[in-house]
Amino acid sequence: MAAIKKIVANEIINSLGYPTLQGKLFLDDDRFVISNISSLDPEIYLPVKELRDDDKGRYNGLGVKKAASYVNDLLSPKLAGISPLKQAEIDSWLLKADGTNDKSRLGVNTISLISKLVANAGALISGKPLYLYLNDKFIQSSHLTLDLKKLPTPLFTLLIGAKGGQTDLDFKEFLIFPSSAFPYHQSYQISVDLYHNLRKLFKMKFFTNLDVLDAIKQSVESMNLHFGQDIFASINFQAGLYFRERRYSIKDKEQPLVSEDYVKFIKEIIKKYLLLVIIDPLEENDWLAHRNFSKDIKTDFYLASEKSNLFKQVSTAVLKLNEIGTVSDFFNQIVNLKTNNTSYIISSGHAETNDDFVADLSVALQADFIKFGPPVHSENVTKYNRLLDIEKELKLS
């Protein structure tokens, strides 16, 4: 059985124009696999840290040459001769080698890269598609039954707001998802058409957040589809981005809103636009808003969060491998969520690459939803296209 010969890492550029890690794992039979790692969102507090160079003379200090050297000079020699099939053992060793709670010594980027490479190499050795290999590994480690009977429902981003977005609106992402009555390939086609139709009809001229929701509704109806039946709207609010001095400042209101009024506004949006999936509508430390939101709120929608400390308070968790670390830790998160009857959205990272590992992972773990960004641009399309391949292989189309 083939074993690891060496791992070689280098610095590449992600979708936002900053460095991230790419790695190649070579087996002793000369076969190899390649993985890239997406980068963390600096706007969101996370309990893990990436390893960056802090050399202000290169990429504003965001270089990853140090992380690459850790892989090449420290970690690769230690892993030589070990079978990639030992995913759990290698992942455990990585965490012990780091030895910190926030993965700051080696960096969560370094740890995630090696863990992904090991999983890819294990699938190569086993002769199985990656999604099937990961599914087998999850079942072995969790002792849970998880049949590959569906593709996750895709949440397609139509418009990005907030800092770095296509507009200066407040909400982070405006999304849609097609009815589960549509097979995946048709859902993808509809979302691509809707993405372009929205821009054709409205020329990106939006003044408030609700303008976008109205435009999405009109765009759906212009395609002879039923809003709230064939196509559902979703919002990733990232409310912490517009929460200042105990107020929510949004363009839909002339004055900043106190928690009570803001919660009332959000509830009105949910009702008017038939929102079934909402992500982080409240600032995570605004406990008054959290208490008010839970009062008299309907329960037939998914309240999701990207904040790990809020997972117990929501019906859906948003999971990103590069924010967790190892594949094994990701498996453990899924087990915990299933134990607590919490569904999960498997998401790509903040600053992505053309790596499509997350598509296989989402199918392997039978995620309720996936969130890979807009249905355009190569870093997103490569993941959506991978699901097209899996749909055919599993005969789900």
C-alpha cells in the first residue's frame, strides 16, 4: 500500500488577490494529489488563526512563505512513510504538533491544507471518488449511517453587499435557492439565468436592501417562475458589520434602530419575502435582540449562523473546513450537530481558490444546504461543476 513520500507547499494567490497555500502530496509510487486552502474573513472574529508572515513589504503582511516552510521543512519529513489512509491519526498528530487552542503555532491554514491533502491521497489510493471515500471515513469514525441519496440544496449568491461587495448595501449576501423539486442541474441553470437576468433588468441600481429583494422577486417572476414556491430568497445579514453604538444602521431606515425596532424590521422582512433561510441576522453579543427575536417567531425556516458560539441557538450551522482545521474535526462537528438535531450548511471559504474539495465533502456528509457563492467566476464554478459530475455519477439527475 502506497505511503506518503513528501509534501511540498508553496504560495499562490486566492480570489481576492492575496496569498494562500497550495500543496502537493507525493506518494512513494510517484502518484500525487494537489490541494489549495481558502483564506479566512478578517471581518469576522474566529477562534482560529492563520499563519501569516507579517512582512509588511509583501502583500501587506499576508504572505504565507512561513507556513509553506513549516510544511516543507518541519511537517513533511515527519509524515514520510505514513499511509494517507490513517486520516484520524494524522489529523490528531497535527493538532498535537500545533499544541494551541486557536491553531496559531502552525496556523489553521497549514493544518487544513495537510488534512485535505491526506484525504485526497487516501481517496486516490482507495480508487474511490472523493465523496465516497469521505463518506466511508465518516461512517467508520462516527458509527452513524449516512446514505448518499441526495445532493445538498444550493444557496446561490446573487448579489454581495457590505465591504468589498458589488454594492454599498448593508446586508452581506442576497441569495436564492430553488425548490427541491428541481434536480441539481436545473437548479444551477435557473440560478445562472436569474443572476444575469437581475443585472440585465436592474443595472445594479439599488438604494436600499429591500430594493434588492424586490428586484429578485421581479426577476424570478419575469422568468415565469413563482417566488416563494419555485424560488425562495435568503439573506446572509452579517449584522455585526452594521451594528454600531448599540444600534443597527441600515439604509432602509433614516435613523439607526435600537434592538427592539430592528428585530421588528427583520420579522417583517421574513414575512413579506417568505424567507426560509437567514444567516446571522443579529449581532452575536446583542442578547436583548436574540431574546426578542425568539419571541413569537415562526419556526418553519432555517436560522443559521457562521459563529460557532451561536450554534446551539440556531436551527442551522454554517461550516467551513478552513475555519475548523482538520477533516476529522469537521466530522466531529457534524456528529455534534446531528446529535442535537441541528441541520448544517457546508460553505466554501471567504477568499477561495479553484479547489473543489468542498463539493465532495458536502455530498459525503449529506449537507442540508451548500453555499459556494455566486454561480459565476472560476473559484465558484469549479465547485458547482463538480456537483454536476457527482449528480451524474450517483444517477440523481
